[in-house]
Amino acid sequence: MTSFCSLYALLFISRLLENSLLSAEVKDGEILPPTIQKLMKGYNKYLRPFFDNGPVTVGMSLDIASIDTISEINMDYTATIFLRQRWTDERLVFEGNKSLSLDGRLVELLWVPDTFIVDSKKSFLHDITVENRLIRIFPNGTVLYALRITTTVACNMDLTKYPMDKQTCTLQLESWGYNVNDVMFNWARGNESVSGLDTLRLAQYTVEDHYTSASEAVYETGNYPRLIFHFELKRSILYFILETYVPSSLLVVLSWVSFWISQSSVPARICIGVTTVLTMTTLMMGARTSLPNANCFIKAIDVYLGICFSFIFGALIEYAVAHFCTLHHPDCNSALMYGHHMHDCEEEMNGIVRTIASNSSRAKRRRDSVSVSTGAGEPGLGPASEDKPPEGPPEAFSRCAKNMSILRKILRSINCCHVENPHYIDNYSRLTFPLSFVFVNLLYWTYYLYF
């Protein structure tokens, strides 16, 4: 009994509100046309169509008027769309064969779906010169409701391959309060329900593909109908080639000019190296201004700028190494000549040592033979009184020879670490730097364009 009274009170209140709205439409002696008055008689906009006979089916279609901005910093896009919704309301059936186009302000008298854009950050309905809404009723009770909306929608972007990236963004339409038991959404004509992208012209992107899908959104309060429009955007790389890639490559080529300048021209080579490094640093900072400052992935353009900076910095280091070798080795053959000289000295010392040793052995044999002939018992001529040859000098010469051999090995090892002619460094760099840069470019473009 209590529920019946509550329902009766709700119907009574809705009737009063209805009458107040109908009376509000009477202005300057004008009243609603008889057909509309007949349709509105007994109509309750607070109850959906087929309230007790299953869910109402709402068909959707979109017309993309424009996509104004696509922001990588905020990861969103702003679009102006025409949203059209169709459903059938059995309470609005009337006789005739012509549809009724009503003023958009009469939408307040009808039930309309509570559709909203899921990932919208900011949206508004155009109202110049009046609210851009359209209501059209057909004799079979079908209602066409159209809106012109500008919305900013979030789009999660993967900028790993920026600026050779492709982004897939979505526009999701969902019912706010009616679950799948009350309302069903579908695309009116499948993938052809969305139009306007074929004639759309964007500043940095081209629309590669688009398609539609339908799903259900699962929340704690129930399952709700959802329609999703997917569109794939491919970035135009020509702007970035002219703005970033070509200048950075030319800076790398400019750094190679120092290889053809004499090593004695220190100011010229240092000026080229420092200028190209600073210019490359400025170019790298400018390339990041239009991108998110805090993101955890390395972009393709960062990789290329890093490669160019490494080659430019390497050219500056190359001159530092070449100049250092020139200062410390004015005569490139001095170390080698000194090594040969030490080898000759060692051989001469070895010859001297061998000569002294042979002379010492012959003298010893001669003394032994003399002592045997004279007799060991003769006073003053015993073995203890013999003059033995000094053994110190041969041992000293042997140690000296060993030290000279060790020194010669050290000099050879040091000589292997030095460039015979420091001017060869520039000659090698003229070939290795360009070939390495071309090879790295081939790897870079092959990876980011085809993988």
C-alpha cells in the first residue's frame, strides 16, 4: 500500500511539472500546435520508453566537423562533433506521413538518453545564436536528437617512436544512469556511422584508419552500454626532417671540416668544435619544448640527437688527441731510433762482457800452469798467495746487460702505444667518421621505420 501511494505521488508531481512546462511555452498569445499538444498529453518525460517492456535501443552516428588540436604535452585532442541519436518512443506515434521538426528548446519536454563522453576533460554545447540542438519526430514514434559539441578528450600516447609514431585515439560514448537492462546502444550503420574524417585535414597528422566497436562498461553499480570510435593518426615526418634532422646532420658534417684544417691552427679547430657542440645542445633543448618534460621513455628523436651530439663531441676529442700526440712526439721516429740505439748498445756491452770473460779464463789457465811447474811447496808461491782475477767486473756487466734488456722491452711497449705520425689521425678520421655516421643512420632509420 505504501509503494502504491509513493508511485501515485510521483505521477502527480510529474503531472504538475508537465503542466507548468506546457504553460511556460505559452508566450505572447502563442500556444503549442495541436499535434504537439496531443502528443504531450499524458506524456511523462521522466519515464523512458518501453518502461515495462525491455530496454530501449538507441542508435548513434557521428560527424567529425574538425579536430582542432592534438597535444602531446597534455596527451589529449580537441574535436568538434555532431552527435546524432535515434530511438523509438511509442508514446509519440501520430498519424501522417511527414516528420515534425521542433525547436531545440522543446527537448525539455521529452525523454532523451543520458549519453556522456567517457574520457572528456572539458566539453561544451554550442549556443550561438541558439543552442545547437535538433529534435525531429517521425510518425512511427522515432525521435532524432542531434547536438553540436566541442570536447577535449584524453588520448594515451606512446611517444617511443616520436616523430615516426602512430597514435590510436578513441571517442567513447556511454550511458550515465541507465544500465544494459534499460538502454542498449548501437552504431546506426556500423563503421559508416562515423563520417567527416575523409575530408579532414590536420596540421601534423593524417588519418590512417578508423573503425567502431561496442562493449559494456562494468562498474560497481552495474553494466552500462558503451560505444567506441577508434581512429589511427600517423604523424607527418616532413616537418621534423626539415626542422630537426637536417640541421643536426649538417652540424655533424660541419664538425668534420676540422679534419682538413692543419693541426697547428688551434683557434680554428677549437672554434669549430666548441661552436658545433653548443649549437647541437641548443637544438636538442628546442626539440624537447613541445614534448612532455616528465616521461619515462626515450623518443626516437632523442636517440638521433644523441647520436649527432656524440659524433660532434667525438670530432672535438679527436683533435685533442691528435694535438697531444703532436706536442709530445715532435719527431715521430725518435722513440723507434732510440730503441734501435739501445739494442746496439746492448749488443756492444754483451761483446765486451764476453771478451773480458774469455781473457779472464785464459789468464787463469796460464797461472795454473805456472804454479804446477814451480811447485806448491815453495815458500811464497802457495795457492793462498796467488793473484786471482777479479770476479766483480763481469757480474756488474751482466747486471747492466739485464737492465738494458728490460729497458729496451719497456721502450718497445711504450712505442707500440704511440702513433708513428700524429697527422695520420686526421687522415683516418676523414674516412671513419663519415662511414660510421652513414652506417648508424642506416640502422636508425631501418629500425624506427620498419620495426
